[in-house]
Amino acid sequence: MNEYGRNRYQIQQNEQGRNSILVKATCLSCNVTLISSQIKISCASLPSFPSMPQSPGHAPQPIVSRHVAVVGAGAAGLVTARELRREGHSVVVFERGDQVGGLWVYTPNVESDQIGLDPTRTTVHSSVYHSLRTNLPRDSMGFSDYPFVAKDDPDRDPRMFPGHREVMMYLQDFAREFGIDELVRFETEVVRVRFVEEEEKWKIKSKQRYTEMDEIFDAVVVCNGHYTQPLVSHVPGINKWPGKQMHSHNYRDPKPFQDQVVVLIGNSASAFDISRELAGVAKEVHIAARTVKYETFGKQPAYDNLWLHPMIKNVCEDGSIHFQDGSFVIANIIIHCTGYKYHFPFLETNGFVLVDDNRVGPLYKHIFPPALAPWLSFVGIPFQVITFPMFELQSKWIAGVLSNRITLPSQEQMMEDVKALYSSLEASGTPKRDTHALDDKQVKYNNWLAGQCGCPAYEDWRMEMYYATVKGRLAHLESYRDEWETQHLVLQAYQDFIKPASNQVSDRCVFP
């Protein structure tokens, strides 16, 4: 595929019933057929508009190429490597695993300390459990020029909300298509990253098996994810409670919980999925939640052994767990579904970047630490977002800044912007731990990034899918992933994809 190439796809609506509508995309040049669940596509290459305009309001500067290290080969690291190379930079991607995909690479292995408090424990990167499916429609997740459609292949998952393996395979297809895998050093752990002031460069110490290596880079982009280091809630009396504890990071399947009484702390997506799966084998399942978004407290409909409670008040030596409404249960195990900490054990910044109550800062626009910009940056810090498209925009901005095509404000101006953000969050009563939670603010954020890069605005249909999923959960709490009824949004997604975006003619299909 050409560097900025794009195929054009002609779309026809299939008039069959809701549950049988298909997307079929057959590339006329490579004869690869793909499917999705809503519409029908055929492809033909077309030229398109010029790409990569100058950032609005900035005079052109000489374009320079940097030697850039990317830490991590998950979704963020892969698209960052692509955008850096597209901008003309030299890129090395460090990946401690043996394949690309990051957290989407499933492993049945768990850590030696399953609650995640022992710093000397054997660690496992992935938090994916065997039955995990996406909680957003696949079309909303895809990169702007590489849509996440299903292949016409019995080995692939064509569902609108596919399983984790399908996401991993999409990322691996993406890496192959754009030649990113050739930039990756597999089974290479980044041990230390520090800024060498006298050279104004970054020194990276990496380890591959028994060999360590020191290298110098102009810039470092951190893409190591934030779903690996468990965040464990404090429970009064827990030191004397006799049962077992673990974090959802180490949950894989329900078999070990047969006939157990299980209490889950938290009410996020993982707690929802795991509690429903456990209800099929456990004696009782109880969820302790700080807030309720979709359900109501008490026994849950469609289950004889699943209850939702307020948060835990305390636990006792007799194995009892007491909730804030006065109820209690005698339980065998507590699963902390309480999220994760940002964790950069390899990074030395002399105090210029700190993690405080899950706030990484100071970061200008959640990306650049003002004192070290643009030579250090982070992709993927915000949460409660549609991740992959945001990663793409963040990495485009970083790549453009490093090449001098886009200009950052001064260090002082960036710090003032960060302080203004902190003040607004404090005024609104937002906890420090939610500094990077965007949710409804993600459209404004992404459009700002797009404006800086000279890219098209964030597509409306992505957020419509996002909100349609929220609405679907309210209407079909237990089955929203299989009750998708907004096919028109998928049609909009494909119509948007065929819009010309480059002055090149693609010579092969861009689908996986």
C-alpha cells in the first residue's frame, strides 16, 4: 500500500432482515473478501486529495527527521510508529512480548501474587479474560484509514462486538499492512529511560534475555498502556479476613469459582462481565459498587444468585463482609475490579513527570510534559474514550511536532494550560484520579488535536455509536452486544471511509 494511499469503496445497502445484513468487500486487485454485519461493499482504487497540510496559524519550518523510541507495541505503539515513520522519522519500537497487540494478547497465565501487591511478583501484562468482548462496536474502534471490518474467514469473529482475539488479529493485520512489525524489537524490555542533559538526548537501556544495550534517541514516546498495574481498594478489616483476594487482572475463566460465594468490588465493564460469568458456576455472586449506572441495588433480574450492594463497610475474621446498607454475606473470595494504576517503572524524569492519585502530570493536553516537550510524550493516557482513533490523532500530533511541521506553545504557556485544567477540575468537584477521564469531552479534545494536525474533524458517527451503546445497555443490559439496531451508523462509517484523503492512488486493498 502507498504511504498515504486509500481505496475507495462503493456501498450498497442490503435489504435483507436486520439479523442477516452483511458487508462484503472484495478488492478487485487482490481478490480479498471481507465481511461485516451491516452493509455490502466493493472496492476500486481512486486518487484523492493532498494530505498533511501545515498546522493552522503556524508558518512552515524546515522538516527534520528524528531518531525516536516507542515503548510498547500495542494499539498505541503501532499507530504511533506508523505516524512517526510517515512523517519521516527513524523509529524503533520496544516490545517485551513476542508479538504485537499489547493487552489484547491473551494468556492463561496469571501472576504469582494475584492481588498484585507484591512488587517482586512474577508479572503478566495482559488483563484479558477468556470470554472478553469489546464494549464498543468494532466500526467505532478502527483507525481512520484502516476500518475494523470482519473478514470472510471462518477463523475470524464477525460479531459487531467481537472477542479479544479478533481485536488482536486486527492489530496484527494493521502492523503487517503498514510494515510496522519490521520496526519492532520483540522480547525486549525497556529497563531505564533517562534524559542526558549534556547531550540533550534520551538514553535507553533495554534488555533482551541476558543481553543489555544502551542506545541514544532524540525523543521517546511512551505507549506502555495502563491496564497492567492493579489498583486495589482499601477495605477496613481486610488484614484479618480469612478468605482469598485477587484482582480482576488475574481473572481468566470461571472454573476455579465453582460453588463459591464471591464478592466483586467495583461496577465497571470488567465487574459486569465477570459477575455474569461467575453466576453460572458460583453459589452466590455479590457486587459492591460505589455508584450505580445501569442497574438497581438488590437481586439482579434473570439471575437467582446475583446481587448488587452498596460499597463494603468492613470485613471480619469470621469471613463476613458487611455492606453500607447493613446487609452482609459470608464469602470465600473477593475480586477487586477496581481499575489500574499508571505505571512507568523505567522512566526517570527528575521529578518533571509524577503520578499522584492516578494523575500523570503535568501533561499538556495529556501528552507532553512541558519541561521535557517535545522530546518526551505519552500516547493513550486518557480513559473513558474510543481509544484507537484517539491514539491515532495523538500520534499524528507528536509526529508533526517532532518534525517541526507543528509548533508547540512555550513551556510557560503549556504549564498555564495544565494549571487551568486542574483548576477547572477542582471547581467542578472532579476527583484527581479522574483527571484523564474524558467521556463527553473526548469529541472536543479529538477535534482540537485534528485541528493542530490539519486532519479532518472527528467523525460524528463514532460518538453516535458510543452513545448508542450506552442507550443499548440501558435497554438491554444483559444482551446489548447482541441487540445492535443502528445499522445506519455503520453505513455512515463506510461512507465516511470512502471520502478521499490523499493525493496517492492505492494499489492494494487497505482492509486486513
